[in-house]
Amino acid sequence: MIAHSLHRLTKPPVASIKIDWPTGAEITPQKGVVAIETCILSWVIDPCWKHCTKYLGQEGSRHKYCVQWSIPTRRRPVPRATASVYFFLQPQDDMHAPMLVFYVVEGQRLVHRPEQTVFQEVWLKNTIDNKLATTWGASLLQH
């Protein structure tokens, strides 16, 4: 068990998949979702995690998406908490250049770039753990 855990910690990151981000001229909500789903394929995440990607609309020229993660089980198909990753696709000055892409994990301030950051599954776990701890603490205060 310890050797397996050490292997997971020392395992080098998987080479990222080449993502053809849409350009500012060709962006649609659907093309953004497809590109984000391709990006997520490059993340090393346990297959028990399930996600749903939603287009949230535009904020100025940025296109905003939410990828909501959870671990449903047979005993609890509806999760008690979820973790969200927010993607922002920003057109460049040249509308024929690929969009600039950033993402932020819910509850964190650090802004990531897919081509510069190796996604860490522990970010999702920590977000859910924090939500469950807050919910549990709040329920104690109510009684």
C-alpha cells in the first residue's frame, strides 16, 4: 500500500494532449465544451470521478464554463458535495489566434493555464472535504 502511494506521488505527469482551442472568430458554446472536455482527458484523475460541463455565458469578451465534479456511488448517487473548476476562454487581439484559456478551482485563488499546470486530483478532494467539514460544523452549531 505504501509503495503504491509513493508511486502515485513520484509518477511523472502524463504528457498533455494537444488541444486545438477555438479561435475568437470561431468560438461557440459547443466548441468551447468540446475543447474543455479534450483538456480534461489529459488530467490524471481516478475514473470514479464524474463531471458535467456547462456553459455559463459571456462576461465581456470572456466565455465562462463550469466543470462540476463528484464521486457518486451506488449507495449515494446524489453527492453531498461537489467541486467545480471554472474555465475562462478569452479571445486574443487577433481573432484568428487560439483563445487564451485559464481555469480556477473552486475555493482557490490561483489561476492556472492548461499548458503550464499539471492538474492535481487532490484539489477536487480538498474542495469537497472543506465543504463537508463546513456543512458538518454548521449542523453542530444549529443543534
